[in-house]
Amino acid sequence: VNVSRRNIAQGERFMEDIERLLAKYDIDKELIELEVLENDASVDEDTLITFLRAIKAGGFRIAMDDFGSGYSSLGLLCGMPIDCLKLDKSLFDGWQEDMSDSDTSLVRHIIQVAHETGRVVVAEGIEQKYQVELLRRFQCDYIQGYYFSKPIRAEDFAKFMEKERI
């Protein structure tokens, strides 16, 4: 579930609304991951950290989406109670098949820092096989993008998965 700046500003009221909706639809908290956009990390740092701690205390998982597209620093990241770091497509757009290790070192080190601080990493927007191979070598936890599939309807996904089992 995407969380906006407005939700962050609402603080406790937002959490109350989420709790009410989960109870209404009988949804287990463990099935929900709340995503904060990296650009929203530019909200007052104390307000953001207080909000994220309240979410964690409420039993939710937290992801930072679009990391690498905005202004947050690795230092701020280390202080945030997030579970998952979703790397923005812009980090991979300049990648070439014959890149040197130094050209990919930023992504490799972001993944390493995320793992060392107990976070899961998702690379978003991956379109090329060499990108997948590098990210696997860097031990990225999850890789998503057009390389695997464009967005498809749920019914088509079920058929695709059934076909892949064979």
C-alpha cells in the first residue's frame, strides 16, 4: 500500500484508518507492506521517523520505494525502521553490457549496506539479461521488470504460472 506525504502528516489518524479498514475486511497485518516513496523522505526527518516507528509498532512491514530517485542519504536510510529497499529503475538505466565493476559499484554497495542493516532489496525496472545477471551476482533479493514480463491481468498471470510449472 503506497503511503503519501499527506498520510505521513496525518500520523496517528492514518494508522487508525488502516486498522479500521483491516478489521472491516478481515485482513491480516502480515499481508500488508506499506511503501513510502523516497521523495517523501524529504518530509521533516523527525516527523517521518516518528511515523515509520508507529507503523512498525503497529506490526506492519515498511518498504522505501524508488530509492535512488530522490534526495535521501544512506545515513538517513540507516536510521529508518524499514524492512525493504526498492531500488529505482533510474539506477540501472545507464548500465551497459560491458560495464566495469566501478560503474556498478554504487548499486553493489547499496545492496551490501541494505543487507548488513537487515533489509531486503528489490531492483525495479529491470529489462536486460545482463542486468539480471549482475544483480544476482550482487545478491539482490528480488528482481522485477519487463525482462520477466510486462504487467498482465490476474487471469493471464494464473495461466502463465500454470504453463511454467510444466
